Amino acid sequence: MKLVFCGTPRFAVPTLEALLAAGHAIALVVTQPDRPVGRAQEMAAPPVKQTALAAGLAVTQPDKIRNNAEFRAQLEAIAPEAIVVVAYGRILPPWMLALPRLGCINLHASLLPKYRGAAPIQWAVAMGETVTGNTTMLLEEGLDTGPILLQQEIAIAAEQTAVDLFDVLARAGGPLVVETLAGLADGSVQPKPQDHARATLAPLLDREDGRMDFAAHTAEDLRNRWRGFQPWPGAFTALGGRKLIVHRMAVAADDAAPGAPGEVLVRDHRMLVACAHNTWLELLELQLEGKKRLTATEFLRGAQLGAGARLG
């Protein structure tokens, strides 16, 4: 099948590789422009571009696509049977959606209609889901609202972070896209409309999503949010007016008396903090603003927390 592939980050690479392995002809790879990265702000090519060039594929990196006459003419000349979109990072214009015979097929890392939006992996973990998955769908002008083609369920283990799940879903997504294309070609896969009433949103993460609200969330909630918000924005609070980053934590199976949210309890060299609904969170590894990362035992040795100490 003659295809155009649109994708940018590492998540999209396994699908591009799976399409090539299945024998599809990738006439063009569309990816975002090179960006400055790191402290040195050196220009770096997106992972999809690196993979495409290594495979000898043609690559284009338009700044804009909606009213880009040159880009439109390029795609119309290719006349792809389908356009495959995986984490490209731009909304496709109507002319592009209407171009391929089989449509624009998107791989989305959730079980739609749940977790529509830019951060489905992070929010699924943060909300304590035990199952997520991938969905292939036909793109339309709405945000992740198009008809579903195929879905696959993937379990979320209790210790998995969003980073761990990212790799699992990326690897599983490639074969699902290949299966979807085959099914569209032979008619065995038929689009099914989403139940929009069941839709939930997974918006782009904000730094404040990492702020720990001990009054609003239970210990389990906060740990799930920490797992989901890896590697950014993580989990942080404040101690004595200074930012305190929590690098590792656990729900405390503790028989301590109920405490006011944010109250710190030091017990047997362990640092516990009271959360909503009389739950306790154990902080295992911390980093005070401007200081190095420490285990709770090391931190308590230098912090000298007095009675009534509070976080937040």
C-alpha cells in the first residue's frame, strides 16, 4: 500500500518500523521541524526523522500545513491510499483528511472515547486505571472524535509509571496499525462511531499538575499521580516555603491516628504525611530546593522536623 506517514516523537517510531517490515511503500514521512534541545540548545532531528532517513525514506518538515500550497501539491501528487498519523503534533486540515482513499488513520494511546487529548498515557496512570490500550481510528476535524477501527487492551501494572507504559504501548501500536490497514483493504475492518457520552479528556500536562494537594487527594491518588506524571511534572510540595520534590513514595499501611492533611509524622526514621480520608503517604526519597536528592532517612537526619511540621 502506498502511504504517507506523519509522526514526530519516539512513540511513533515502532509504527513506522512495523509498516516498513510489513512491506508498505512509505512515499513520504512528514514530521515536525528540528528543534533546539538540552542546555546547549543544539538543533536535533525528531526521532521519526532519524528513523526515516536511516531507512532511505523521503522526509519533509513543514512549519505549517493548513494553507501550505507546496505541501498540498506534494501530497496530491503522491495520491496515497492512506495517511498514517502517530503523535504528529499538528491537527490535519480538511483537505488532507479528504485526500486518501482509505482515510487518515491515527494511532491513539488510550481506549477511546476515554482519554481524548494530548496526554492519554499520563492521565490513565494518574487516574489509577488498571487497563488502558491503543485505538486506531479515522481522523476527522474533532479532537480524537473519529470512528474507531481496532482496539487492543493493555494492563497497567501497579508499579508502572507513564514512562514504562509509553514503551509498552508504542511497541504494541505498530502491529495494530498494520492489522488495521489490512482490514480496511479487505473490508474486514469497519469504522464504528464513538459513544461521545462516555468521553473523558486527557489535556496537556501543566507544571501545577505535579503539586501535591494533601487535602484533595488520598495517599493512593497522590501515588498514582506521581506514577502518571513521570518524567514531568513529577510530584512536589513545599516545606518551610521551599520547594520539596518527592522522587519516590509509597502508600503507608500504617495504623497512625488521623492527621490534618499535610501534617508530617516521623516514626522509626520514616517520614509520613497525612492525606485525604485519613490516609498516610510515606515519602521515600526527597530533594529540597537547591539541595541534593536524599533518602527519607538521610533527609530526616538533617531536616530536624519539629512537632506540627506540615507540607504544602
